[in-house]
Amino acid sequence: MVVREIEKIIKERLNKGKAIVILGARQVGKTTLLKTLFGNSNEVLWLNGDEMDVQSLFSDVSASRLKAIFGNKKTVIIDEAQRIQDIGLRMKLVTDQIPEVQLIATGSSAFELANHLNEPLTGRKWEYKLYPISFGEMVGHHGLLEERRLLPHRMVFGYYPEVINNIGFEREILKQLSDSYLYKDLLLLENIKKPEGLIKLLQGLAFQIGSQVSYNELSQLCGLDAKTVEKYIVLLEQAFIVFRLGSFSRNLRTELKKSRKIYFYDNGIRNALLANFNLIENRADSGALWENFLVSERIKHLEYNQKWVNYWYWRTKEQQEIDFIEESDGQLTAYEFKWNPKAKVKIPSSFHHTYPDAKFKVIDRDNFENFLGLNLD
């Protein structure tokens, strides 16, 4: 079994008087993570927010009623808690009135769960994100050499746990996930009247990973107005399917200030949306897949290791560009991503002149491990 990096963090936060909230897309292993932590302990009460009787259970409930329901359980876990109405108020009731119970909630829809939690649970929760399994976690599972050998496979099929654990059935599993399951919560929203528009939008985003995104162009592609496109992208981001990367701009007039790129948290989902599982050696989009892989894996590393880093990409009106920029403790580091280790890369002159103290690194498939936090030097 793969040991998740976040396990240790959650263990250290247990029984400290706060609720624990774990957010992440469906099927990334939130329930599996908690079962690994608690096993079959008789002191844990498991509840599933997708079930109607559980939703009814929390309707207009009192602390006395909850105490009776919980009995002598020391830990209460609510899976898919976003499906329970006013879940934030219900969780506040537990943390305030039943402090001896460790409350844990998982959610696959930040657009529902976070909105209900933020105000009621201010100062009463630890919140963490769980992503598809990371490169570093797989290295810990079976070693660097084996995971390096599997890199071309991961670039195409990604890191969803079920995909990793079912070799030979990757296409079927990813098709099932991309067809409906990942955005099940989005389709339940009343505001999404045209699911076919959402599918076309996802496919449009899949074609444009690594490129600057225009909401107007996407609206023409998927038949939705630009404001709806922007709203859907926000919802897709809050469902942990895609994420936006803003542009870095400080001193240069020609720097783009409001542009953005959009990446997928998982290469496999991206490729499933395009029905393209060709080998990496036979693809015209290998550079874009490499960029998506590195950016998403870097974010996993930063999040799991609780590193507070700002990140962007950089581009000018003259089309000079840097793939990824980080700022940590005042130090800027610019990264350029190249799948081909033999590619020759120079730092853009205007960036170098404007930010002379910034570091510049090229990340390719011969040297990427340190960028993903393995510290091999």
C-alpha cells in the first residue's frame, strides 16, 4: 500500500480540539487514507453524506441528540460532508458541545463544503487537500528507479489510485472517471443546465494546457458565454479537477498582468477527456504533458510539505515566456520545463535585466527529481 505524505500531518493533529477537514476530488483516496489511519477500530463512527438517512440525521439536530447517536465513539468521520445541509453549523455544534469527539470530514466539492465551513468553523478546524498519488509517494512505495522507469506511463495515465492499482485497465477506469464521476457534484448544481457545454469546456481546457487561456475563445468553442465559462472554471477548480496559474508582473510595462494558464491535477484525466492514450514517444503534446505533470506534482509537494510559496508563470506582450516562477522568502526562482534534455534554453533577456537576482533553472527528465522534493544532491 502506498503511504500518503499527508498521513503523518493528520496524525499529529488528532485530538487537539479541532475538526479535521480533508478536501480532494472524488476517487483520490480520502476514505482509504482514513481507513489506513483508523483501521477497523470500534471507536470510530463512519457516516456517508451521500446517503439520504445520514443527511436527514443532521437536519435540525441538537447536541444531546448527537451525543446519543455518537455513543462512546471517540472519532466521527463524515465522508462527502458537502452533501449535508448547513454542515458547517452541524460541525461547529460538535466541536463546541462534544469536544471529546474528534470530528473528521471529507469533501470532494470545495464550492459547497468550504462555503458552509469557513464562517461557522473559523478557528475550529484544520483543513488539508488530498491530490492523486504523487511521484514522491510512489518513489517511497517502490523506489526511485522503478518510478523513473514508469514515468512515460504516468505521463499518459496519471496517478489516480485506482488507475495505479489496476494495470491493464487504465483506459476503462479513466473513461469512467472522466465521463461523469469526477464532476458529479457539479452536475447536481441547479445552475448547470447544459452538461454538454461543461464537457466541451473541459475538452477545450485539455487542448490548451501549457498555453495562455482566453475565456472568450473558450466560450466560442463550447457554446457558452464568457461569464459562464469563467464560473464553470471556478467550479472545476473547486472540485479539484483543474487549477489556474496567474501571471507574474511587477516592474516591466510589457508584462501580461491578468492572463492565466489552466492545468489539470492529473495527466490521465486530461488525456481521457481527449480520448488520447498514445505512448508519450508518439505524441505531439509531450511538452505540454511534461509541463502539466511538473506543475501539478510541484504543487502536491509544496502543499504536503506545508511550504508557503507564491507561484506564477511569466509572459510579455512580445511573447517572451517562463513556464513557472516561485517566490519564497523574497527569492525569485524561474523554471523552464523541457521534456528533451538536449534542448537548449536561455533565460529571456528582459526578465534577466528586470529581475537580475532571480535564479533560473531548466527542468528536464534527467534532473526533475529535486524539483519534486526528493533532494538527491
